[in-house]
Amino acid sequence: DKRSFRHFMLKEIHEQPETAARWLACHFPEGGVDDPLVALPLEVSLLEDLQRIQVLACGTSRHAALVGAYLLEQLAGVPTSVYYASEFRYAPPPLGPNTLTIGVTQSGETADTLAALAMEQQRRAGHSDPAYGARLLGITNRAESSLGRLVPHLIDIQAGVEVGVAATKTFMGQLLAFYGLAIRLAELRGSRSRQELHQLVAELRALPAQLQTLIDRLDLRCAELAHSFADTQDVIYLGRGINYPIALEGALKLKEISYIHAEGYPAGEMKHGPIALLDARVPVVSVAVPGTVFDKVLSNAQEAKARDARLIGVAPEGPDTELFDVLLPVPEVNELISPLLTLIPMQLLSYHIAAHRGLDVDQPRNLAKSVTVE
Ligand code: M6R
């Protein structure tokens, strides 16, 4: 039931502090300084001596995988590639040893993801060298799904039933699964100091309360802002680094429920083509959070502003972010954690734009909750 919410999607956006709190309580147990930081049901043999990780997914799950790849490379130091499952099926990369293959699908029923995983399992089963054997892990919200039967190892994100076709709280759950996995791997490999990992876990523990404040604050703000999108036909979303996938996710959410054309781009790519699209009719949503690429993203936003684009910033309040015409403020946190917060304005903005247009937010045209055909 929708409780007092107008749509399931809005209810599910509001459930994310709870999704995060449940995950953190389960998988980041409070313990002594020498206890393992992360509790995941994964044997060490699955994770040891990894040379490569490949992640197969579609849609929003693929965006979670892109954030995951950033964490796995930057925190755990394991080269990681993310593939569209539908592409991987027909053009898999050459086999390599000690490779972990992760399938990400909230429904556990996406045909392309299941077929890509099955194909990978099969081609590795034929290899004589055991180092080339399949190490398969699934990340899902439905442990009892086809994915659950296909792979021997599973991370259950436990986000609860998601009714809206647009994935929201399951995206949050998938991201948190990758934080758990990357921290676990970093711990095992000694790629980051224990103190640094402890600090990161402590910052993650603050997430549910931060999410609650952010959702309460931005819900009304996005509802008001949605009016100004009544005649909008195109929106560009920009991000860089760990927030580049969040720009992709913002664009996907807007497309699927509001039917407005939207593109997500790594901000540095604008000048290689898309900047030609910009004028006063094209809003640009820019994710700009302090960290390695803050100045770069701000200067990319400035370039868009010079082409008369209306700039909407997903950024902390402060003198640096005064260039934005509209600010959807997010708290200033460790850059590595920031996607867990910057995703909120993306979800709320697309929800309110679609709801303002009177569209069927929970059942958008031409889409189904799980895509069980190729
Ligand atoms: O069930 P899955 O996570 O495998 O679904 C993958 C995509 O079909 C899904 O994320 C789709 O893009 C959503 N409707 C996005 O909101």
C-alpha cells in the first residue's frame, strides 16, 4: 500500500533511509578494532588473489555497477570493467585468470543479465586451468529469483518490495552492496589502511540520518522546481569521477518516467560534441561535490552557462557553487560516499517533473518492472 504517498515511487524514495539503516546494521556490525569491518556471506576463496573483476548489468543496475567499479579500483585496487549484459553476451572479452564476475539485477530475472552470466559460466567451465574457473557472484533484491538459482554466491540487498518501475531504493541497496564488497576487498588485500577503512565505515553509519534530512529538505524544493520544466524537451546531466554514473542515472530516471529526452555525460566530454546542443531552452543538471574533480566540474558548468543554459547544481551550499541558477543542496561529505546522497535529488526531480505532467509514474509506458525477454 502507498500509505499517504501519491505514488509508490515517492514512497520508495522516502524508504531509503530505512534501506540504508537495515543494510548497515546487518553488514557493518559494531565491533572491536580488530574485528572484520564488513560482514558478508562470501568465502575468502571467492575473493582472494583477484586479478580482475567484470560486472554485467542493465539499466539502473549498470549505473550502480559503475559506482562499484570506481570503488573496487580506487579502494581495493582491482581492475574492474562494467559491461552492458546485452553486449557482453555476444562479444565477451578474452578469458583471463582469477576473475570475479558479478551480475547485478534487482529483480534477478533480467534475461540479458542471466544469459550473459550463464554464458560466462559455460565458457569458463570448458577451461583446463582451474585459475580460469568461474567465480560468480550475484547482487539482487530477490534471493529466490532465477539469479539466485544460477550463481553460487549472492549478496541480498534486502531493500524490500519495490513496486514502481523506476528503480530507487534498490539502486541505493545495490550501491551499498558495492561499498560493502569494496571495503571487504580493501581489508583483505591491505590496499587501504585499517584506520582509513574504519573512518569510511563511520561515515557510512551517518548515512541514514543524512538521507532523512536530505529527502525532507529536497522533496518540496524539487516539487516547486518541477513547474519550470513544463515545456522542457531536453535536459543534460553532467558529473565526473564517482558521480558520473549518478548523472547517467538522473538522465535515465527522467527519460523513463517523464518522457523528456535526457543525456548523462561525463562533464569533460561536453566540449567534444554535446555542447552544441546547449541554449536557454536546455537545462543542465550538474553534480559538483568537493573532491578530486570539484574545480573541473565547476569549470565545465561555467562553460555551459556561457551558452545560456539554465544551470541546476547538485552541490553543497557555499561561495563555490554560487554560479548555479538553482541549487539542490547536498551535504558536504567524503567524496567516496557522495553518490549515496547525490542520487536523491536525481530521483526527486524526475519524480516531481513526471507527477507534475500528470503521468503514470509507477507504470510508465512501454516499460515493465523486470525485462524477462531479450
Ligand atoms: O531488474 P534489473 O535490475 O536487472 O533491471 C534492469 C533494468 O531493466 C532496470 O534497472 C531499468 O533500467 C529500470 N526501470 C530503471 O529505473
